[in-house]
Amino acid sequence: MTTSTHIAAAPAPTRKKRPPRLLEVTRTEPLSEHMVRIFLGGEALAGFPDNAPGGHLKVFLPRDHQSTPSLPELTADGPIWPEPEERPITRTYSVRQMDTERGELAIDFVLHGDNGPASRWAARATQGDLIGISGPGGPLPLLKPADHYLLAGDLSALPAMIALCEALPGNASGHVLIEAIDERDHIDFEHPPGLKIHWLYRGAQAACESMRLIEAARALSFDENAVVFGWAGGENSAVLALRDHFRNTLALPKGRFYAVPYWKDQFSEERYHQERHRIMDENE
């Protein structure tokens, strides 16, 4: 058996719950046709961990009539939310990067017009705009030591995948499968040379109908004695197919893969919320 790649053993971020942080936009950076990076800062960012690449964040957006989101109050009995008309719009994103020296948290947003409140907010975000966040959460670290890695996802998972690639040791090997709309979504990023990056373009095809990720995953092979870790994120249909591939084709035991659907085509996050969390719980 080959020797597994070991991820630097950094202490996991504290899981003690703390109130949501109210942060302000410090700057924005366009990354590609459908992605923008929002940098956040402020006094409330103090103490945010810098060792949670790809960790899950809850993002609290202001309502259309608000300039500041009304954040929930954290109590011993759980969160107390504002009245429905004042309750913030809540979405889930990933830690792209935490720069403690600059005091900036970077979150990458996928832009798909005004069809979603987060995309609409991100497309218009300017310096000084306010947003709430809580986290990071999720199993940390997201990747465990392995001989080879198989990471797969669409643009919604790309920020997490890039963050994870950057955090891997230089001798890591494997494959990263990225599904995007077309070449205008291509982003160059740093990664260990042993990781092969595969860009897959679906064009006008609906995300829920695309088979590009699962077909690319099925075309790969690994040494039967190698320790493989699988990670998948993105649209519900693709993630479930990839999870089945991890379980049944690669025969990865529980704990050697993580599959998290970020969204479901034709569904709002509110409508998809319970199903998504049921699927996430099956990773545990």
C-alpha cells in the first residue's frame, strides 16, 4: 500500500456557538463571468479561525427594505429570530479564505442574475454594505489523509474545492472535476502538481440533466490498494450520483467521503432546505 498524504494537523476551529457576526464589505473582485469575490471585515471578525478552508458559513442578507440585516439573537435555548418581515434571508456559503493579517474574510458568490437574493446582493455589493455570517461549521477538516483525492463539483462548490486544494500538502495527488457553463467560467488557482484539474462544460444544458461530473468520475481509476478520499458538492442530482459512485463503485467506507448538495435545480433554498439537511446527515 502506498503512503497516505497527510494534511497538516492544525487544531480544529472551536465548535462553541457564538452570535452571528455583522460584517461590512471592504472590497469586491470579479473572478469570472459568473463569479465574484466579496471581502468582508470589521471588528466582529476578530477571532474568526484561519484554519477552516471550505468550511460552511451561514450568510444573513438584508431584506429589500433594509440596509442592515436583522440578525438572530443566540440564547441558551437556541436562536431567537426577528419577526418574519424583518427576518434576514439566509443562505449557505463556503469559507474561501481568511486573511488574519488584513482582517478580511473572502466569500465567493456565483452570479446568476436577479433570480436569487444572494446573487442579486453580490452583484450590487459595494464597500460599506453590511452582511451577517455565522460559522464556520461542518466536519473540519473537510478532507482526511489519503493516497489520492477525488473532488468533484459545479461552480457553487468551486470556492470550497479551491480552498481545499490550496490547503493540501504539496505531495497530494488525485483529480479535481469542475463543471461550469462554458470557458468564461475558467479560473486558474494554485494546487499541488499531483492534482489533475479537469474542467467540464455543460453549455445550455440544465444542471439537473448534466451527466458530465459522474461520467468523468466513472472514467477514472485508482490503485485498488490505495486509500482514496472522495468529496462532492453542487447540484443535488450530481451529488447523489457521485455519492453512489463513492459508495458502490469505489467502495469507500463511511468516513472516506463527504458529499454535500448545495442546491437543487428549479428549487429555492427554502423549498429544498429539509431535503438538503437530510442528505447531509447521511454523511455522518
